[in-house]
Amino acid sequence: MTFALGANVLRLTTDIPISYVQSETLFTLDRPVALFLGPDQTLTDAPLPLATQFLAETNAYWIDWSRYLSLPFEWQDVVIRAAITLKLCSHEETGGIVAALTTSIPEYGSTGRTWDYRFCWLRDSYFTVRALNRLGTTMTMEGYIRYVAEIVASSSDGYLQPLYGLGLERAIDERTVSTLAGYRGLGPVRAATPHTPRSRTTAMAR
């Protein structure tokens, strides 16, 4: 089953009857099922065995990653969960770190301060790096330093914006999604899109 989203096409591959998905039919979940939503490509295996394999590999990766953390004696489960959450904000390819994997969560009440945090806000990224360093994992910092070095090298006047795209994009367009009410109705919902020319632009104020 495919979904056309402008120029992009997503494919849903699942062992649930496609007719249930198309008609949004409720059904009894009496067995494990798998749903893959991604690029319009054919899977190399049946959905459930592949999902089981991916889950086992993911668990093994994070268990191994957590093994090398310098953890406090108390609250280890909570600290590990927080560390994984921060690590997931880093972009392995470029080293950039998003402030959060969400958009439009209000800073406080109905202030209207509902930013799109799915960008590398330099200030927030510093706190992420600092927290992970205190737990003894420094590779995220190394990637982030390379990311910042690329930003500085491409800046003709030494000017640093508050935020950048993960691919070093400077120009970021923001729009308000009027059809969504936002978290607990505390909009507006914002969606920002980076684009590349890399000319100096005025960043969103924060």
C-alpha cells in the first residue's frame, strides 16, 4: 500500500489485511503483527521476521552502548533512559543535534512560544553534549564539534544564528499549520523547512 506525499511516496508493508488499514477497521489483536512505513521499496523478508530481527538488533545496540556509560549508583534506569533520549537527538551523518524530536510543545501555557525544535539550536545542543559528556560518552561531542566547525567555515562574516538545519542549512522557512490545534489546544502549531542556499538569513528569534 503506497501513500503519495507530494514528490515523496511512502510504502506500508504489513501482515495485517490491507483492507483493514484502508477502511480503518477495528480488529482483534490476538497475535504479533508488524507494520513497515518507509520508502517505496520492497522488503527483503516477510514483515514479522524482519521486524523481530530489527528489534533484537536495536536492543543489542542500546544495551552495548549503555554498558560504557559512567552511571551514578542511584536512578540508573532513569539516567539510561534519559541518555538514550539525548543520544537519539544527534544526527549520525553530520553531527548536528536537534533540540528535541517534537514541534509546537508550548514553553509555558498559552504564550504562543511553540517553536519547531527539530533543528540544531546551538544553545540546546551544548546542554545535550554536556550531559552526555558527564556520563562518559564523548563521541556525540566529537561529531558536534565537526558540525560547528563546518558552520564556522562556511560563514563569511563569522555570524552564528541561533539554529541551523541538520544539513548545515542556514535559511529556514516557517509556516503555521492552522488545521491543527496543538498540544492541549495551546497552538499555534509550527512547521519549519530548511532549504539550501547558504546565504545569510535572519533566523527565527527565540
